[in-house]
Amino acid sequence: MMILSYDIYNIIPELFLTLSAMILLMFGAYSKNMDSKMVFKGAIGLLALTGILLLYSFNGYIGTAFSDMIKTNPFSQFLKVLILGSALGVMAISYSYAHQIKTAIFEYPVLLMLSVVGMFIMVSSNSLLSLYMGLELQSLSLYILASIRRNNALSSEAGLKYFVLGALSSGLLLFGISFIYGATGAISYDGIADFISMSLTISPGIIVGMVFMLAAIAFKISAVPFHMWAPDVYQGAPTSVTAFFATAPKIAAFGLLIQLLYGPFAQLSADWTQILYFVSAASMALGAFAGLVQSNIKRLLAYSSIGHVGYALIGLTTGLSGGLNATLTYLAIYLVMSLGMFACILKINKDEQNIESIEDYAGLSKSNPLIAYAMAIFLFSMAGIPPFAGFFGKLVIFKAAIDASLIYLAVFGVITSVVGAYYYLKIIKVMFFDEADLVLDQHKSKGSLAVISLCLLFVVFYIVSPEYLANIIQSVSSWLFVNG
Amino acid sequence: MIETLTFYLFAFILIFSAVAVISMRNPVHSVLFLILGFFNASGLFILIGAEFVAMILAIVYVGAVAVLFLFVVMMLDVRFNDLRKGAMQYVPLGLIIGAVLLAEFIYLFSGWVLPDNTNEILVSGMTNTQEIGHILYTDYVFPFQLAGLILFVAMIGAIVLTHRKRAGVLRQNIKEQVTRTKKDAIEIKKVASGTGV
């Protein structure tokens, strides 16, 4: 009998978003003239309103609610802001592209909003049960979004592949959760943490359960060796959906991972750092070397995102709060870079089709210099070349690794980032130095222009005050270590 | 004594039918063995006193899911033997991985210590159904509502991925039929005699 009406205050953004998704769905289903543009615009407005609600309650309503099912604090609010930011960005660049490939149906924004609700619950869950439910809500919406272009064979294949492998990873997660419950008798994070800190020896059941859960989460962030779905799904899904896959779900799954590792499993850091060490090194290596032979820009960005996940995991491998801050900084920068990158890719269309082959980018600097220069800056930033934001992301990560005396991992990371720089620079070479007559479709889209310019501003001017983001992250991540 | 015997009876039939599900040549037989498996699993639940879960298993899994399976298997024109052709080459690898996992789990469960609070017995004198209903809307109201939201998404997904507007299909519009008047239904033409229409 713990349900107080006050508990509602902790989930105001989630409630608001769910209700707005339902209203938009009703509007779309019952409106006669079926103009989905209104729904797309409405979704942007409602997501922005959710953002205002989130920022307004940033420091309020701290604590657990619904019998320890969820926990809100500035750390989870910060992750929610990142998730919501990428959802807003993706919505802003979606409409003109979706309209062009004739998938601008009103369910698209509704499903995207519901998946954001799932991600919100993932990052604020305080129990393995709500974690699983949030994850399923998010994944189910994403499976549908991947195959939303249902007349396209690649899109259907992407959706099916994602669904089958995602169901497998959910099975792994549940299997792990059952081990943890069987060994500790608790499903709330606090209960598990208490049990582990009070027991004299760690029972192997907890370790096995944790390994299964880590495998499932590694699948969600597409880290090696659970990455195999990423290239096919990234390539097959509509490009605007790919942009969403590359940003928001990764932040949510990382948020979940961080809260698990630094919450209930904090005592087992000696065990999970070994696993993360391997996963991180393997992801960086695969991201760098497999990317070298790709000719499709979306596949290449899939491998690039696997590599970026590897770098972000270095921070967690340290097992220290400094490394955690580095990971969060890296994720925030990665989010902006890939959002800007995808916004540029969505502008490169010919004959109502998105150009995906990198060779066809030849001559882009002549025909569309603005897009070419913006893309070049995002690529430089992804490669980690100063003075752009991506360089500072890698800098804090490698610094955290060296502080935790993970010298080999840091050196390995530098080597793979040099290898990875080759394929980023190759795209720039094709755009600027290969001659070809390229005539692009001209679609005016205020949304993608706004997204590209905001991301550019962030990437270019991050150097002015890197401390600003660092201070915010420092203050929010300290909440992870507060009990209660 | 009789309880132990019943347990082994249910458990052995369950394992047998589970093996039969994956080894039958005819997919319809597989589904029938699946139903047998569900029934035996619900028998096991009754043995541990979870009669509500047992009934749900019988009603939902046997009554709905397995029957749906049966329909799909009968209606889809898939040659399952063709699908199996390439699968045999992975058997050795699968057996090795399975054996390693089995060994690990035997090691794990031989030293398993259950924490005190996992075998709480109901003391309040309520039935299973009352107890589940009691916590479902209080302690677990949040995941319960979330489950509803997940089903909502599943419904949207089913409609998005399969609903097609077909052209050329005649539909009955009752409102249109009822509001028809004499004026827009028939037209009276005066035909002069001897000229035809």
C-alpha cells in the first residue's frame, strides 16, 4: 500500500510523453485528410514541451517511487535530456526524408515517442523488473521503426533481423535476472546491493547472472561480440531511423549499464572491469578495421558507432568515478556528432533516393559546398582531430584510462583511432578531390538546417569552454554515489 | 510419496515432449507436443501450490498461443524439411557449446544457496488469485501499466506493418445508404415516344 499520489510527480515527463503520443495517434487515426505533417510537427512541439518539463523538474522530485520501481535524480534527468535531445533532432530531420520515401505515416512519430518513454524508464529504473519492461517498450518500438518502410525488402529484413536477435538478447537478460534473483532474493537495485555488501563470499550465481545481463546490454549498445546486427540494421532501416538508432538507444543502454555497474554491482567491479576491458578493446579494433572496407555510408557509420562504443566503454573499464565522467562526456559529444552527420547524409539525395554509396559523393564540394564542409567538420571531429569536439572526447577518455593505469588500453585506443581516421578522411577525399557531376535534389527543410547548424556550433565551439559540460557531468554523476 | 511420484511423472513427460517438439519431422506434431509440454508444466505449478499460474498457463498458452501456432503452421506453406537442410552442419558446434554450458550449470547449481526470502510461504490465508490481485495494483502497479503500454505498441506495430488500404474493394457504408434520398437516387427522364432512350 505504498502508492501515494506524490509518486506521480516522479514520472511527470514520462506520463506527459505517453499521453501526447496517444493523443497524436488518435489525431492521426481520425483525421480525415490524412496529412501526417501535422502529426510530425505536433510531435516536435510535444517533445519540446517534455524537454521543458524535464528541465523544470531537473533538481526536484528526487528519490524512489512506486515501491522502489523507479528512481529519479539529476543523473537520470541528465540522461533523459540527452535522449530527448536526440529524439528532437531526429524528429526535426525526419519529415522531409520520410515524405520523400513515402513513409511519412503518422505512426512514425508516435512510435518514436513511445520508444523515448521506454528509454526514460530504462534510465530511471531502480528494479530489474522495471528495467526489463522499459527495455522491452523501447526495443519493440524500435523493431517496428526499423521495418516501417514495409515495401522495401532491405527495411523488412532489417526489422526482422533486429527483432529476432533482440528477442534473443531479451532472453539472455531475463535468464541473467533469474540468476540474480535466485542468488540474492531481490530485484530492486538497493536490495541486490545490500545483499552483496552483506555476504562474505560472492556466490557464483550472481557473477553468472551479471555476465548474462552484461551480454544483453552489450547487444543493445552493439558492442563486440554482440554487434553483428548493427551493420545490416543500420543499412536496411530508413536513414532517419538509423540516425535515431545511432543516438538515443545507445545513451539509454549506457545509462542503464552505468546504473547497474555503479549501483548493485559496484562491489563486483573486479569482475566486470575484466569483461569491459575485452569488450572495449574488441569493439575499438572491429570498428576501426572492419570500417576500412565499407563502401556504403550507413554500414560505415554502423562500424564507426561500434568503435565509438568501444572508446566510451574505456571510461567504465576504469571502474572509477573519473572514468564514468569521461564516458558521459564522450557519449554527449558522440551524440551531437552523429546527429549532425546523419542530418547531412539525409540532405544528399538524388532522384528521390538517399545516396548511400560513398563513391557517389564525388563532386559534392562543387555542387553543395555547405553540406560538404559541414560533413567534413563532423568527420574530422569523429576522427578525433583538434580543435573539434571529438578530439576532446577522446582526450578525456584516454586521460581517464591513464589515470587508472590502463596504459595498454589507452595505447590500443590511440592506434585504432588512427586506423579509423583513414576511413573518415577517405570520405572527405572523395567529396573534395574526386571529380564528378553531381546534381542533388533540392529539398528545403528548416528542421535539418537547424539541426546541422546547432550541431556544428557545438562541435566547433566546444573548445571555447570544455569545462562547462564537464562541470554539469561532474555534478550529476555525483548523484550516482548518493544512497536513497 | 505420491507427490514425489507425480512430480517425476510430470517432469519426465515435460522433458520428453520438449525434446519431441524440436525433433519431430511434422511441424503439426511439434505443436501438439508443445501443448502436452504446457499441460505438464502447469501440473508442476499445481504441485507447488501456484494454482493461479497453472490455470493461466493452461488458458493462455494452450488455449490461445498454441492454437494460434497450430493455425500458422497449418496455413503457412513452408517446407520445414528444406529449412532444416543446412542446419545439420552446426550440430557439432552446438553440442560442444551445450555441453560446456551444461557443465557450468551443474557446477553452479550444486553449490547454490537460496537466500532466506525467496521461499516465503503465503501466511495471510488468501488464495493465490487474491494475493496476486493484491500486489498487482499496489506494489507492481508501475510495471503492470507498462505492460499495458507494451501491448499498445505491439498493437500499433501490427497495424502499421500489415494494414493495407486496398483500392477497388467495395465497402458498405451504412450511413451513406441510410441518408440516401429519392432525389439523389433516381432520375426521372421524360422519353418522347418513338425515339428510344
